[in-house]
Amino acid sequence: MHYYIFDQGNLPVEKFEQLQTEAAGLMAEFKISGEAARVTPLRSISDLVDTASQRGAKTLVACGSDDTFNLMLAALKGRDFVLGFIPFDENSYLAKILGVDSVQAGVKAIAARRLLKIDLAKIAGNYFVSFLEFGVMSHKLKTTGLFSSLQLLSVELKNIQIRIDDSYDLNLKALGGLIVNSRALSAKSKTIANPTDGNLDLLILEKLSKLQILKYRKTIAEGFLEEVPKTTVIKCKKIALLEPRGANLTMLGRIVAKFPATVEIIPQRLRMIVGKNRTF
Amino acid sequence: MDKDFANVEGPAETIVGPSVKIQGDLNSEGNINIEGQVTGKVITSQSVFVKEGAKITADISASNAVVGGEILGNLKITGHLILQPSAKVSGDIACLTLRVEDGAQFTGKCNMKAASAINGKKTPPPSDLELEAEE
């Protein structure tokens, strides 16, 4: 049985109801209707995941924003579901990764049921399939102009200390970096940001000249740090972020943890429904 | 590049940037490109590229290696090793084939045996027939 979790998030009521009706219509058309529940102030996503488990649902579908999906991941608590995602947000990052960039594409993918086992990254009780940032604010760079980009990437370098796989320590002065499981766009390098390889990719951005900032600001905004000169690239399974203490770790601008923190990969943990146009 | 050394090239899975200092055992299953400093061990089943300006105080174990920086430690290479003009190596080398370019500095012993010997197996003694042929 499919269990759909509808979450209004920050959407206006009218827009949300319009998308919900569209999704319900398409589900009926593709004969994948199941039980649907809406998140309310009294029924959290975690409560709904518990209900789905009690009802014996096998497929859990988040209908909402990236946050809806991430909260659903955090509520799984080791329970085994096939997961799906129907985006209600045009700018959904996850939708691009999974290749389901509209309500229709999301419903079609669930009907086609193309399943892939993908890696799940874990940090301080939170789970993610995309990436975390520290120092570099790629989402800000996407929307800022030239002058603001220069300001954002000309900040003072931070002393960064990171332990990799409990095997070696990395010390450097850098602008910041990314911890990547997957990205919204396919990179030139197929080995980086592949959520099926059982690894995390740590990308650290070193100091850039003004000319380099101008040349690479779009590349940095897309998260392709490996294409920027002098960037450090490490493939690993466990990353302990030690210094600078108190520095923010963000996911799409939202703070999810602070240094010190440990990020780990759980290989092939999720059974995920993906679309044809996925980035991996 | 010579035919023997052609397979040394390839995209790096691990890149250590110029301002990075690593302490500990750097293990990888892919190519490693080092521009910074490493103290400890470097181990990969693929190739290691030690760029000009890099400083390694570590033993290196790899399939192939191209060295343009400084290494203080032993190199155990099962395939091809290239010492570029800017290379400075202090330590013992074990490899299958070696190219030392003009200007490279090397202090240590060099042992060039079959790959199996580098991997820890003894090289079989030459047969009588081979000895006779050599005479």
C-alpha cells in the first residue's frame, strides 16, 4: 500500500490545495492511490510515519518540500519503506536529484516504480541524501550579484581541522567546503556526488583571487567545487568536523548542526523511487 | 609519454590541495593527487601524483607514481615510477620500471624486481638454462 504524506510547508493554502488536487487526480489516473494524510499542527510528519508503519504501508511518499522529505527520513527510525517524493516546490533540490521535477513527473515515477538503493548520510540525528555546507553559501551565491559574490568569497580564511575515516587528520586554512552525497546537477566527474557508491565526497575550497572568483562563482554556486583550482577532494565514509568550533553546517541555508560534528554514510540504506532524469 | 608509462595518467579520486596538511594514513582506492603536505603513510591500489611543491614525509605504496615534489620516505611501486625534474626523493625505491628525468634528485637504494617481488613474494632464482644463456 502507498501512504502519501501531504505537507503544506510554506505554501499558501490555495496553492497547496491546487497541487494536492492535481496529485490526487494523477494518482487515480495512474492507479497508485493509497492512503493520504495531511500534516497539521497536531499531526507531525513523525506521527504520520508511525501511522503508516502501523497500517502496514510498504511505500511512503512525501508530497511537499525538501524539508518534508528530510523530516520523513529522520522519522523512519530504521523502519524499511520504499520512499518516493512528489515536489510541491518548483525550486526543490531533491526533485532535481531524483529526476522528478514536477508533480506529474513525481506521480509518473511512482507509477513506473524504478527503484534504486541509495546511500543515506547521517549527522547528529538528521539524515540527508543531498549535501551539507560550511563556510561556502552556494545557495546565496545563486541569487547574489557580482559585488556580493566577491564579498561572500573574499571573507577571512578559517583554520579547518577535519578527521577522515578515523585514519588521518586534515588541517588547512580555507573558505569552507561541501560534504556531498548527491547534487542537483550532473557533474563532469561521474565519481563525485554519486549516491550509490557508498562514499561521501568532501570538497574544500581554498583562497581565491578576485579573478578566480569572477571566473568560478557560478561553478561554486552549483556546488561543483572540484572544478575550481586548488580544491581538495576526499572520498571517504566518515568525516569528523573538529575546528572551527561553533561553525555552522547548513543544508540549503538551514542550520542543521555546528562544529564539532560527525557525518557518516550508510551505504545503500534507502530504497528510493527515482525518475529517468535523475543526476546519478 | 612512452607506451609503458601511458597508463599512469588518469583523473584523481583524492586531491590534496596546496595548503592542506595531512597527518596519518591516507588510504584510497583511486588515484591520489598531492599538492600539499602529508606525514604518515600514503596507500592506494592506483596511481599517486606528487606535484611540485608537495612535501611528503611518508612511505608511499601504490601501483604507479609520478613525483615532482619532495619525498622523505620509501616508495613501493608495483608498476611505473617517474621522477620529474623538480623531484627530491630521500628513501629507498622499489618499482618495476623507473624513469629519472634531468634534474631529479634521488638519495637511497633502488630495487627493480618483478611486480611479484615488490608485493612481498620472493623472485625465483634464475634457472640453469638462463645462467648458461647469460654466460
